[in-house]
Amino acid sequence: MDRPVAVITGATSGLGRIAAFELARQGYRIGTVARSRSKAEALVTALKAVTDESVDVFHADLGLLSDARRAGEEIAAHYPRLDVLVNNAGLHAFAQRVTTEGLADMTAVNYLGPFVMTDALTAKLGASAPARIVNVASEAAQQAKTIAPAEDLRRTEAYTRRESMALYGRTKLMTIMWTQELARRLDADKVTVNCCDPGFNATGLGRDLPGSAVLQRVLNILRIGDPRKGAGIIVRLATDPAFAGTTGGYFSARDARPLQCPEPGRDARVQRELWDATAALLAARPAA
């Protein structure tokens, strides 16, 4: 297998799908982690139009940490090397849903699942140097006005649709904080890790919102929230030589402008606290 390998979560729709097609056009062999078998099959069929390489599907629900760990282990075993990992899958839940593992679904999908899967792939990425990790965050991170890692990771109380934005933003703030702490823990000569704000995109992220399908069609007609712009920054961070030595960054879809991690998660001490709280939560869970 001579071609470089890129694994993308959430590639069956939206930003991830567009990014998968662009990476395939650039010569990458594509692997995707997907929950829906039918959507994954449709993606594989569509990608055959732009690549003669096989497209690999790893079935998992990233809201379940046991699935996320298993998917990471399967990916690591499947490929001789892994050049790019894009953690793109995301969820904005407008009401609380608790997973069978007892965690808030939005926290699990947006932060804990990617953390666990990336941890399972860190050794493979390091052995494939130079490799890159790209985490998809959001400008919604600015909506999170507080962060108490040990408590926030375990919160499962009900919330309203209005309250959901701040909670969604907190999961994306965690993504940025994790990215910057992970960058300090990895050898940048082997693996870089950056995250991005893809901007407003008319995708299926808010599919739980009543009327979202109609709203998305209207936005598409008006060409508002074009997901190609958001996918563009993902692909640039994954492939552009200009970012080869960059790690721990947070970049905007608008001309790859560097951004600061929003407060209250900007300080390295708080980022380390989130890492430690995440590791403690995972260590306390029974082995799958």
C-alpha cells in the first residue's frame, strides 16, 4: 500500500463527506468510522467515482467509549501506516440523551469518543511519522462561560433547547483544550495536532431540531453556510505543507486565521486538569 492513509469520522455527510472526497482526489486511501451501515455503503459507492483505491469502513458508535476504543484498535491493526486522522463527527443534541454507558451523548460523541479513539491510534500515528491529527471544533466554544472538568464530564441532567447551545459549546471547548494539551504531550516531529472552527455550515449537525431539514434546504438554495468552506480548513490542516510543523493551533475557516482558545479553557493548567479528569473517568470505567 503506497498511498497515504486518512481516516475520517463523520464522513457520511456534511463537512466530513466533502473532506473525504478532497483527500481521495489528492491520492489518500480513505477510511471512515460510521454508525450507519447504509450511509457508509453510499459513501463508498460515491467515492469510487474519484479513487481507484478501496475505501475502508469501520463500524462504530462514537458515543460509546467501548466502540470508540474498538474502532481505534481495528484501524491500527488494519493499516501498516496512518498519515492523517480527522476527528470530525459531531452532535448537537437539543435535549439530554444518556448513553448505555451512563454518559451524556453529546459529551461522548463530541469529546470523549474522539479522545478514546485517538488514544488507541497514537502509537500507529507516531510510527507513521510525519502524521497529522485534525480535530473539528466550533465557534460555539465561545458560548461556554465556565469549565469544571471533573463535574462537566459527568453531567447528565436534563436541559432545554435554549440551554443546549452552551452545553454544545462546552464540548467543543473541551475539544480545543484537549487538542492543545495533546500537542504538548506529542513529539511534534512525529505527530502534529491542530483544531479548527469550520464556521457556520448548513449540514445535518442540528438534525434533532424540528424543521431542520427544511431550514437546511433553504440555506442551500441561498448558498448560506456552504460546507465547502468548512471542509477546506480541515483539508488544509491535514495536507498543506504550510502546516507541516504547526501543532497545538486553533484555526478559522476564514483564511486559516489563527484563533485563541476561548476562556475559560485557555490556560495550560486548566487544559491539563481536563486531561487528568478525562483520564480518571476512563480509568474508573470497567474494561469492555
